[in-house]
Amino acid sequence: MSSFLGRLARAPDLGITFHAVNEQDSANYQCVLIRSTDGIQTFPEFGTVIKLVVFSPPEILHPSLGQIIFAKEKTEIKINCEVDGKPKPHVIWTKRNQIVSLNSTLQFAQFSKASDGQYICHATNPEGTVNRTIKLLTAESPRIKEKLVNTTVVEGSSVHWHCSVEALPTNITYKWIKDDQVLDFKDTDPKIHVYKNELHITSAKKEDSGWYTCEADNGFPPTVVDRAFLNLLYRPKATHAKIREYILPLNGNVTLVCEVEANPHFHSVQWTKDGRTWRTTSTNEVAIINASPAHNGLYTCQGFNLLGGGDVVEIVVTVTEPLAFSKKPPPTVIVELGESAEIECEGFGYPSPVQYWLRNNIRISSTFLELKNITASDGGLYQCVLANGNDILYQDVDLFIRNTTPQCPSKSQISCQGETGFNISFQPGFDGGYPQSFKFVLMPMETKIVIESEWITEIGSDYWYFIDTKLPFSIHELWLYTKNVKGTMECLLGTYHVCTKVMSPSLIELNSQNLVSWAAVKEADNYVVAFRIGEENEFFEVGKTNETEFRLRQLPNTTVSGLAIGVKALRKPFIDSDYTLYKTSNNEGKNRISIILVIFSILLVCILTYFCRTRRNHIDIKLSDPDPTIVDNEYFSTFQRPPAVDSQYSSWRTVGSDENTIIEGQFEHHGIEEFEHTSMVNEIFRKYYMHNPEYNKVNLIDELRLAKLKQEMCEATLQPIQM
């Protein structure tokens, strides 16, 4: 009600007056009278409903004043003049004082250039008239006024391109692209400036070479595209930042490559060696033949083209010389317990080698090995090493210490013997100056049983000893104890496993669902399934599993001669079992035998059928005989002849192998014979093909052949015999 504040007043005779009427005052109004007598109000009395309609002059909401609208030729155009007012204004369109539309929609089925011009929308109602003028123009797609030109400049120069395009409307947007990468004025290289249709490059470099594309679009396709190529000329530049190093052996050959590129291409390359002019070549390669120490040094190369000399590239050439000892240590050094020992080792070669000592794979960085106050633990093998990155040279030195416990063997060899034993060979270490004896100790990893040999005092010349652990599938730590009068030394020879072989799987089967199965092997962790064609070929592994079955991706072609599927058992690190074979050729042979038996049986049926028909032609068979004829032998199914009737057809019933199954129907007279022969053939196939205990299922092709053969034999037995 606040909208009426100050605008309403009472009028005579219960009237109401509106001041400053506006469109929002339009509504239904009703007078309600309530009388009051002595404070008591009567029921309301309702007057007539009065509808107030406020007229408003026309107002054009769209299009906007002075709007220019562009349209493509041969396109449909609709421009709606949206108006407001009460009552609803009447709208027309005019062009040059001629009416072109009698409603609010200005429409062109196919806009053309002739339709260009000013159009006026007129809106009229009783409150007045308003109009709105727009301009309608034909849109023109961008077109190139002046094409970009390929440009060639020297590195460091500036490049400027102006993409000259005209279009209508003229609100053209531009996109600059270099080698498929859009150039954005916000994040491009600082030396590349992009603004609308202008592209400027300052201090152009080699990497700025390439194709530049200008794309212009004003919203009316197609977009116009113009391209130009920037060709940068520059002096030879190195393509590799690091110094190249060539290392070759004495009397070796090598080709040095000056890794530079230039535009235009270089015409010559100047080479230096150790700062002095060496050679000038027309290519960037030079060869060194039969290299000698004189070829060692620092080489440089510099390419030249029409712009002058380019980057200088450095190359290091190293001709190696074999390593050799200038002071070679003796192979054996013997000292007394508590004494000191000094062992010198030096060598030479090119490049100059580094020299160090190795003791139990621990590096001692010194050319001079000095040991003071020697103890029993200092004894053993030392190695002098010369290394220069190209070659390495060793010299072994055995340090023997007298008047102490024996040393561990310097060399040992362990091999399997049978499935639970070891053959052990070793070269005894220094005895400390006293007779020594030996004992082998095996400590199984999975049990607490310790296996010990007797002490050995007499050592044969070959030093081979056999120990039977009697523990299949076992892993052992193998120790050698050696002792003399000064004490015992415990030497770990290593960790070894016996060479037990896993049992082969058994009862391998392959079913029609491509599933290979076998009996589990107790000791196995995994199984491998493989196949081969021919005994002379290797197995091809198709899968590994820890189950006792494996599904093949496709059923092998069992008709291939010599095809065998194999399964072997694994248990690491022990010896794999042999493959157990499932030979499809054996099954193929059995299948062939089964087929031959079936064919033989069918032939026998034909002979018997011929014999039976011949007899029927000479013997009067009384179908009305109350005693039915029973045929029962190994080739024919048991069946009962039906009684004869005078009609053209005879009803019949037969009891098959299932006594609960009864088949009824009608046949012509020869139908009895057909049933007999069909039953005979079926019985042969059931007996020699389906129920044969020697039967192995053949593949699909053989099954189809048997089915076809069965059909042909049935048809043959039903043919009438001409006598």
C-alpha cells in the first residue's frame, strides 16, 4: 500500500480519487461498507467491482537506438521489434517511407546486398507513437589486401610484418602463430611483440627462423589465413655445448666431427691442435689413422661461411697405452707374527692410472701397503690394482703369517653330487708353519641340525671331498674349520643348496573346455604348461601357475602330427622336473581305431540288411501272428513289431533303453523297415562310439564326419533292393 501513499483521496458519495495515476495502478477495486451503531458493527456490504485500466504510451525495448546489424548474403534474417505499452501497440517496419512489414518481425528469406539500408520500427497505440531506426548491412568475410612477404635477415636484425586485411564489420580479431604455436603478446619471448595485426621481432636469432601465420576473423566465416617464412642467416654455431672426448687405443682409427651448423652452409673448417694450426677441411670431419701418443691433445675447429667465422668447438683426443707394472709386488709374502710388512706397487699407462689395494673388497688408497704388528687376521689375499678408466690390471699378493692359526682357503669350489650331496674342493690357506687339519660343517637354513665331517689330516692332491646331507630340498651354510697347534680358524665358504629334482606331474588331462589338469606334486611351488610339435623341437611355454590346472586360450589343433602338451613342476632354487607329456597323437590314433570299427560295423549292418530283405521276398510273413517277432542280439536294439491292420498306415510303439520312454506315431508299411535300420545304426554308434571304454573324445571335425557317415549309411539301408 505504500505505492498509494499521498496519491489517494476521498470523493463525494463514497468515491475515491487517484492522483498521479501510473501503470501499476491498473487493478480491480471494490467498495466495502461496514455500519456501526452503538459500537456494534453490522455485516460488511460489498459494492460493485470496478476495473481500473491505465493506458501507457508505446515503448520500444529492442533493437537498440542506432544499432547496426550485419547479415551474410543468402542467409535467412529475422529482426524482432520488441515493444511495451497499453493497449498493446501496433507495430510496422518501413524503409524509405515504404512499409516492408506489417508486424513486429522484419524477415528476409535470403538476405542480399540490395537489402542494405535504414529500417524504422513504428509502434502506435491511443497514447501515442514511437519509432526506432536501425541500419542493416551486408557482412563481408575478411580478405587479404596485401600478402605477407617471406623475409631473409641476418641474425640480430629486426623483422616487422603487417597483416593487411579488410572486412565488414571491421571488428577483426587477429591471431599470430609460429610453427603451430600461438604467439600471445602476454607470454611470448620479450623480443617478439604482437599487437592486433602487427608482429615485430627485435634482435632476431637462429631459433626465430620458421613459418609465421596470421589468422583474421570477424565472426563471419571463413577465416582468412596468410603466411610468411623468416629465414635467419647466421654464422656457424656449435650444436653441442660440452667438450667432446675421443678415447682410442694405440694404433686405432677415429673420425673427429666438428659439430656445427650454419646458414648459409659453411664452406670450410679450420682445425688446430694444442693451439697451433693443424688442418683446413671443406667438411666438418677429419680422420686420425694409426693413432700414436703424438695424437694426444686438445683440438679445436671453427666453421666459416659467407658471414664469417663461427663458434670454436673443442675436442680432446686421448690415445691409450696398455697398463703395466713398473714395480710389481711378489705373489707371496711370508712374515712372522708381530712383524711389519711393506709392499710396494707402481705402474704406468696412458691415461695415467690410479693405483690402490683391495683387501676383502675394501679399497686401500695407497701405492705403498704398510702393515705393522701383524696379527693372524692380517693374513690372506691382497690385490694391487691399476686403473685408468679404459683398462684395469690386477696383481695378487698372498700374505702368509707364521707362528699363528691357519689361514682360510684362498680358493674353493662346491658342486652338487646326487640329490642331497656336495662335492667340495679347496686350496688350503697358509698353515702358519705347523701341520693343519680340516673339518666341514653344514648348517641347514630350515633346521637346527648341524652336519659335521671328521677332521681331515691327509689331503689328497685333488682336494675333493663328498658330503651327503641326506636332506632333499635343503639350503646350507657351508663352513670349513682349519686348525693347528696355535688354534682354529672358522671360514665361511658360502651358502649352497642341494640339487634335488622335483617329481614330474602325473595324470595329465585335457578336456573340451581347454582345461589342462594334473595331479599335485607335493614338493612343487609352481607349474609350467608348454607345448611342442615334434620331439626334436623345444617346448614353448604358454603359462605358469601355482594351481593344478591351467586353461588354454584356445584348444590346440590336435590334428597336427607330433603335437604334445607338457607340464613340469618347479621349486626354486632346485632342479625343475621333466615335462610330463599329454600326446594328442595317441588320442588321435585311438580315435582313428574307433572310426574304423564304426565303419566296419556299418558295413556288417548293410550285409545283414541285404540278407533280411532277400528272405522277406521268398517267405510269407504273417503280420497278424499273435506272437510278435522279437529281435535281440548285440547289433540290434530290442523292439516289438505292431499288429497288422487293413488301413494304409500302421500304428506302432517302441520301448527304448529307458522303459519310461514310449514313442508313438504312424508310418507307411516301409516305415517299419526304416525304423529297424535306423535303430541298428544308432545301436552301433552307441556301442562302439559312445559307450566304448577305450573311446577318447575326438575333435569337432571328426564328430561331424561321423555324423555325416551315420546319415549316409541310414539312407543306404533304406533304399529298395531290386531283385
